[in-house]
Amino acid sequence: MYSLDVNFLKDRPAYQKKPEGKGGIAFKFPTGDLTLVYVGVAVGVGLPALLGVSWWLLQGKIVELEGTVAQLDQENKRLDTEIGNLNKIKAETKSVKEETQALVTVFDQIRPWSAMLQDLRDRIPTAVQIENIKQLPPIPVAKGEPANNPAGGLEITGLARSFNDVNDFLLSLQQSRFLKPTESRILTATLVDAPLKADVSKPPNGVVIKPPQVVKYTIQSTMSDVPASELIQELEKKGTVGLVARIRSMQQTGVILK
């Protein structure tokens, strides 16, 4: 008898062989909802384009900023030059002001001798004579430093009839605005024989008459450090017209304050 050997497992779908394509591997396009696929494709294509556009815009901005930086650098150099010029002008102006102020200070300390002598004439008593007037140099505060009062002082020597006349002369000098009252003093005052005139002849009988005694004095004083611009009235009274006119001209221009 014949026996049948039938294998029904081979007929099941799981054991069916998949047909092979000519390319070796068969690609089956996915089916169903394709939204995620489209989103992925859009991102894959759009992101490089967006990056390209961003890079192009960034390069343009960099070029623009480089141009702005170059302009600012040129402007900075121009401003530095102008600042240097302004600083130079300020330094020159400061130097001119200092020189002008120094000149004004010296000018304001001028004491015309004509005014000084006229002031002495107005103050000397009738019984006092002046033999010599000497200007004293200023005394420095310390070695190498300028004096507080560059005008210096005066030394007056002469003869007086008595010690009281010398004291009266000193008191009169202490009232002068051209001198410092606290620094006016009598240095010496001694009795001496009155000098005889050269043309006095000896008496015929040979008797020599002793001349009367007088007081030989020395008075020292320091010139006032009050600015000349504050002594205009005194200077006008003593006839110092030129100096007064210059001071008033400087006051009008503002160089010297009124």
C-alpha cells in the first residue's frame, strides 16, 4: 500500500517565502499618517536655508559694524586732535593769565617816588630837616624765598631842633598810607653841634661862638603793601596822574578789580 506524507505546515502564511525582487531588497513606502514625515522633511530643508539666510544677514551686519567702527575710530582721532588743541589753548591761556597777573601784581605795587617825596614834604615838621632818603631792599622771609613785601623800606636821616620834633615827625609818618605805621621807628637820635655854613667867617676879635646843638636822627620805615589801586585818592592828591590813569584803565578792562 502507498502512504501519503503531507506537510500542511508549509501551506501556512508564516512559512510562505517572500518574493525576492530584482534589486535584491524590496522597499515598501510607508502608509498611514505622513504628518511627521512632512515635518521632518520641512525641518531638514528649511533649517539649512534659515541658517544660510542668518549667516548672510550676520555677515552684512558685521560689515556694517566694521564700517561704523572705522567711522568712530576716525571721529575719535579727530576729537583727540581737537582735545589736544583745546588743551594747548588752555595751557597758553593759563600762561598768559599768570604772566598778566604777575605783571599786574608788580604794577599794583609801584610806589612813585614823586608821590612819596610829596607825602614827606607834607608831613615833615617845620623844625625838622631831611638830609638823605635811602630806599632799603626787601628782606626775604627765608634764604632763597621771596620777601613778603617786595617794595622794601625807607631810611631817612636828618636834623631836628629837639627830640620832640623827631617824635612828631615819626608820628606824622605813621599816619601815611604809603608806609606801615607799626614798622616805622626811630633808630638813632643823638645831640650834635649844628653844622655851620661854609661862608661864615671868623669874627674879627677871634672869639669863636659855639654853635647850638641839634638832634641828628635816623628813622626807618617799611613801605605799605596796600595795592596802588587802593591808593588812588592819595596818589591823585600827590599829583601822580599817569599811574592813576593806568590803574583806572586796567580797572575798566577788568584786569584789576575795583
